[in-house]
Amino acid sequence: MQTEQHQLRIRVSWPAGHLTATLKDTPTARALEKVLPLAASAHTWGEEVYFDTGVSVPREAGAREVVEPGTVAFWPDGDALALPYGPTPISRGDECRLASPCNVLGRIDQDPDLLSTVRDGDPVRVELLTD
């Protein structure tokens, strides 16, 4: 019998919608799991949504500044979850460029463009999905 690597699934909700994401088993994902469910206020920066988590973790090896749309990233400099779905004010071309290197946690399960309905200041809730 094969043992499956521990994967974390979360749901992110805001007034106009919600999405789910699958996170890899990383030190940052485990730290985040301990504070769920969490409620925060959304901030938008170009085509990125981010919000405070109350979790403080160091930058991991492999932290990246440029990621694919739909990446679930953790911004150590701001203790925030960052969900980019397109270019930010510092992007070059169509890339998703984060403010500084972020820990990559996983991927959004649906079309990341769903995040375009999040407005600055929207209440956001993140909870653990249990199968």
C-alpha cells in the first residue's frame, strides 16, 4: 500500500465568491494550518490578492519572486498569503511578479481569474477542507 504525502486543502471565501487550493507539505503550510480558520481583510495589488495571516515564518529555500498565475504563495516580509492571478505593478510583461521572494505553497484548484472579483478591503476567510 502506497502512503500519500500529506496534502492540505483550503477554501478561500470572499463576498463575491470562493475557491479551493491544494498546498504542498512545507514548513510554511504547516504553520498556516495551525491558525486556520482565519479571517482577514483583502488587499489588492495589480492582479494579486493578499491578506495578513498572523503567521510569521522565515523565507524558505526555493522562495520565488516570479510565479505562475494561480500560485498560492506566502509573503514572509508581510506575514501574508499572496494569490497572484496576473501582472502586478512591478511585473515585466505578463508575468506574476511578487513584491519580494515568497514561499511557494501550492496551486489554486480553479481558474485563478476568479480572484478578480475580490475588492480591496473585502473580508476574506480561509478554512481547512476536510475530505
